[in-house]
Amino acid sequence: MAALWIAHVTVSDAEAYGKYAELAGPAIAQHGGTFIARGGRYVQLEGTDRPRNVVARFPSVEAAVECYNSPEYQAALDHARGASERDLLVVEITE
């Protein structure tokens, strides 16, 4: 079953985070991920507000986790560490 990769992010270093985004996009695509939402308008109804929200669709939970653990994504993530606070989860779509 397909899955959603959902990230809620507060960026503290835009330059470093920009490098993360530049590298993460191709890594996500390489694992079958497609972006549904990236930094668009949102309304925070509950919980911790993070001004950048990203949703990508993957073929499966396993594909999303494989992407996260891939050398390509981990290289991208090196630029996000210290440049952002992030919450990231993968959830299976029940259609």
C-alpha cells in the first residue's frame, strides 16, 4: 500500500537547508517519492507549529524508509542537521 512521508520543519539556517532540499529531492524521486505539498499555505490547529510542511507519496512504507536510510538521503540530511528542527513520519495510506 502507498504511504505518505510527512515532515514538519522549522528552518534556522536557510542556506544549509537549501542544500539539503537540493539533494533530498532527487533522493526522494529515486525511491519512487513524489511531492504532494512543499512549504505551502497551512493552518495549525493543534500541536507544535512548524512553518514548513512537506508531504511526499511513496509506493509503500518500506520504500519511504529505504529512501530515508539511503546514502543519498543521508548525505542530504547532513545539511539539515543543525539547520532545522524536524519531525518526520511515514504513514500507510488506507484507501
